[in-house]
Amino acid sequence: MKILVCISKTPDTTAKIAFTDNNTKFDTNGVQWIINPYDEWYALVRAIELKEKDSSSVIHLITVGGADTEPIIRKALALGGDEAIRVNADSHDSFYIASQIAGVAKQGAYDLIFTGKETIDYNGSSIGGMVAELLDLPYVSLATKFELSGTKATISREIEGGEEICEVDLPVVVSAQKGMAEQRIPNMRGIMAARTKPLKVVEPTAVNALTMVAGFGLPPAKAGVKLVSPDNVEELVRLLHEESKSF
Amino acid sequence: MSVLVFIDTAEGHVKKASLEALSYGAKVAEKLGETAEGVVLGSVTEDLAALGKYGVKRIHQVSNKTLDHFDPQVDTNVIAQVAEKTGAKVIVFANNVDGKAIAPRLSARLKAGLVSGAVALPDTSNGFTVKKNVFSGKAFANITIQTEIKIIALSPNAYQVVSGEGTAEVVAFDATVNAGKIKVTHVTKASGEVPLTEAEIVVSAGRGMKGPENWGMVEELAKTLHAALACSRPVADAHWRPHNEHVGQTGIAIAPNLYIAIGISGAIQHLAGVNRSKVIVVINKDPEAPFFKAADYGIVGDAFEIVPKFTAAVKKLKGVA
Ligand SMILES: Cc1cc2nc3c(=O)[nH]c(=O)nc-3n(C[C@H](O)[C@H](O)[C@H](O)COP(=O)(O)OP(=O)(O)OC[C@H]3O[C@@H](n4cnc5c(N)ncnc54)[C@H](O)[C@@H]3O)c2cc1C
Ligand SMILES: Nc1ncnc2c1ncn2[C@@H]1O[C@H](COP(=O)(O)O)[C@@H](O)[C@H]1O
């Protein structure tokens, strides 16, 4: 089986969020970059588990990004990808990124394409669906479990206030979230092996972006907390009822 | 020409997030001088004409049994047909589970730019720019859609439902419906409980509760407030609570009117999922807990004493014993 895992790079979850150039660019100064947690902990690890069950499987990683994404891709290879493809382009337009991924996927004839649930920086939750549409494949989003028997996948996905289980024949695009797998730490052997695994760089195909970032902003700061004495919980309830009208 | 709103249903009922999308779509239509129309797929038990009170003039209903089961590939194809027929300029979704599956497909299908997680009306003074959350609610971005057709997936709880007078004309839409490739075999729903992403009030607890055996008082408070339950990540990781209650950067992101955090320290990754709540109440025994910085109201004290008192005070207010 051939599995493609989409890997993106995001600022570390504790990174300070600030903007430069008149609020048009994210301030990357001092920012640590990580693999987007959903891609790493859930999509990639589940792919590795599938390969552990069926050793004839191969895992390809794809990222659309500049040369600065290579440490991230190496880390993903250390966790267990077999080889990586980097499409050499920097874009924040989901359709542009999805088109690049779909282009590579078309040539690779993958049985399974995993994405994360969303990127924790741009929070689009869009790329999986777009890739699926561009390849005319079924898409199961927000998956919490993925099982395979032969070419039939049984997938659980989140719905509002519950869970849905569905069956679908491969090939399929799946976006992964918590529940799919457990986070792993790369070991020394993996890190050594990753150094020599192939990382192919390809140039992007011409695609028009559909959207553009006009600018960023920060939410207004909170006014400050109003503390209520622990001996007067009724006062808190009164404030929530009368002042903030929360219930 | 129209502003087309996807009306999302569950068990025949229109979801609250779709009422927000309808109100939003009606406002966008008014801004652009277009007509707000709706599209609904599958069997619906609710009175669709009554949705006119949210400003939608016409609702296209595609009542094909195939559509009762959710398959974004099939649904996208049908919505694309309705969009074409109504000359949709703007298509609005709720950015909920279904919206996140369909809107991106439709965007790729129609080559129509998508803003997902929109939190405000579009600014049309110079192009078409929509504000959305980025960096897990720690910032926002203004995104300009450069295509003729625009798709907006509206963040739940970001736009107030506006209801007035009026009824919508409900028309049967005869669409080509393909057979889906996804077969739904099982649906489990925690019945009677409020879905976390749709809840107005959320009661959430963390490691400060010491163990799963102490959740009774948290559940009691939630029940009294008709609130949904949530928890911090370590609580879900330790299996004290189910995964679907985990909120935060790597869990579910929510924006209720009221978020009550009990025994949660307020780590940045936790805040990332709840910082868009309108009002935040923090109960923590440590006055230095970072959560107090993000809170509107707080009590420094022991949750084991305060939570039962909280429940009692709410019951007293509501006049129940
Ligand atoms: C990449 C990454 C992603 C993450 N994603 C998430 C996420 O999505 N969601 C999330 O929640 N976390 C996430 N985390 C974990 C996060 O950093 C914190 O570790 C976690 O939120 C802490 O949970 P907690 O507040 O329940 O526990 P603790 O940090 O242990 O805090 C417990 C709190 O309870 C208080 N307390 C103790 N006893 C009492 C009492 N009797 N009465 C009142 N208060 C009491 C303590 O003062 C303390 O503040 C993530 C971490 C990383 C690195
Ligand atoms: N630049 C990128 N390169 C490769 N995959 C990506 C990229 N951006 C996003 N993805 C994948 O698409 C998923 C959803 O991203 P998004 O739609 O941006 O929230 C991520 O979890 C990744 O798996």
C-alpha cells in the first residue's frame, strides 16, 4: 500500500504571536517551528502503525514549503516516513497548496492520503477536502479511528455530540485528529536513518491563488479579572446573571 | 443572483450553527443587494418556510434519500448544481463538522476562494475581505477573496442569530444525485446532552479535580446550567474523561457565551481553544494560575468546596430545589 502523509510546519504552540510590516507578516523572530501536531501525532503515526502491520507499505511525506521546512520534514522522516517530497513554494492559500499536493498525489497513485485535522496557525481545515475534490476521491474528515481490512477502510469520525462510523474503499483522503494514534518520540536510529532518506524537491505547478492575506491583528486585551470571595459564591452567580447576562 | 446558505440538519432538525449562517447570509445579501436563498439536503421534519424569519427568501430542497447520509462528495456535487442555478455569488456554510467537509470541496470544485472560520461580515469597501481566526484564536487575519464566487464558512457562535418576520418559499430542487462511496454503518450520539461546539455554556475541569471519581459535582453544575462538559488535555489523556471533551489547541476549539474552568491552570495550549469565549470564569486554588489573566470572573479557592456551592446558588436563582 502507498500512503501519502501531508506535513506542514507551524510555530511551536507556546510561540509569541506578533506581526511586522504594518501587520501584514507574521513575526518569525525567535519562533521555534514544529511539525503541525495533528500531522505528526495522528496522521503520520497512524500511517506508521499501518506500515508496521503490513511491511510492504511505503509512506511518502509531502510538504509545500520553502527550504526552511526541511528540518521539519527530516524529523517526520525520523519518525518513520520512507521518503519525502517538498514542493518548493511558500503560500498561505489553501487552494494553491492543495493543488500542489493533488498534482504530486496524481503521479504517485496513492491508496491513502492523510492530512491533519487543521494547521494550528492558519486553521483552515480545508486542504484535505480540496485535495479530495481535485482527485475526485471520497474524503472522511476529522477521523478519530482508522482501520483497514484489505482495501476497505473503516473510519470513525467526529460529528456534533457524537461519532459516526463509515466504510469506504480505498483510495480515500482522511483528515486525522485525536484518537487516531498516540504521539511518538523519534529514536536515535530513526534520526540517523532520516539523514539518508530521499528528500526530493520539486518545483510548483502554475496555479492561481484564490485568496490573499490582507493583514493580521490581535484581539483586544481583556479588562482584567473580577475576583469574588470563595465565601460568597452567590455573588458570582449574581454577577453572571445580572452583569454579564450569561444565564 | 443570490447569496446561498447551506442549511445543515441533524435528524431532520436545522442546527443552531445554520441559523447563524442564515442570519449572516441574509445580512451579506442585504449588503450586496442580492437575495438570500438556502439549500437543504435530505429529509427534514422542521418547517422550512419558517426559516424565512432569518431573512432567507427561498429554500431549495433536494429531498433525495441518498442525501440523508452524509457524504461530502455527493453533497458538494448537489450544492454546486444549486449554486449554478441560483447564480450564487456568495455561498455561506457553518464552519462546523459538515461545513469543514463540504466547503473546501466546493471551493476546489468551483475555483471559488474560501475563508473558513469567519468571525465577521465581509468588508466590501475595497474588494471582498473577511475576518477569520488564526493561530488558534490568538490572532485574526483579514483574508481577501479574489474570485468571482466567494465561499465563507462561519465560525459557530461568532454571529448572533437575528430573527424577524417573513416566510421562505420552499421549492423542490431536482438535482442529479450520484451514488456515494462512503457507507455510514453506525452513528452514536450522546442523547440529551448539549453538543460541545453548539453549547452556550461550557463547564470544564482539569487535573485539579484529582480523579474521575470527582466529576459528579462538575456534571451536576453542568446539568443545572444546561451546559456541555469539557476538560483539559491531560484529563482526556489519562482517560478520566472521553476524548471528545478535550478542548484546546489540539482538541476542540469552542466559543461559548460562558466558559467555566475548574482546576485548570490555563496553559497557552488550553487557552488557544477557549479564548474566544465571551465570558470566562476561573475557579482555581492557586492565585498565580495563568488562567486568571484570561478570565473575566474568578474565585481563588478549593473547587471541592466551591463547585457544590456554585450549583446550589444557580438552583436557588432558578428557583429549583
Ligand atoms: C503541543 C501541545 C499541545 C497541547 N494541547 C493542549 C490542548 O489542546 N488542551 C489542553 O488543555 N492542554 C494542552 N496541552 C497541555 C498544556 O500545556 C497543559 O499541560 C494542560 O492544559 C494542563 O492541564 P490542567 O490545567 O488540567 O492541569 P495542571 O496544569 O496540572 O493544572 C491543574 C490546576 O488545578 C489547580 N488545582 C489543583 N487542585 C485544586 C483544587 N482543589 N481546587 C481548585 N484548583 C485546583 C492547580 O492550581 C492548577 O492550576 C498541550 C501541550 C502541548 C505541548
Ligand atoms: N504547506 C503544506 N504542505 C503540506 N501539507 C499541508 C500544508 N498545509 C497544510 N497541509 C496539510 O493539510 C492539513 C490541513 O491544513 P489546513 O487546511 O491549512 O488547516 C494539515 O494538517 C496538513 O496535513
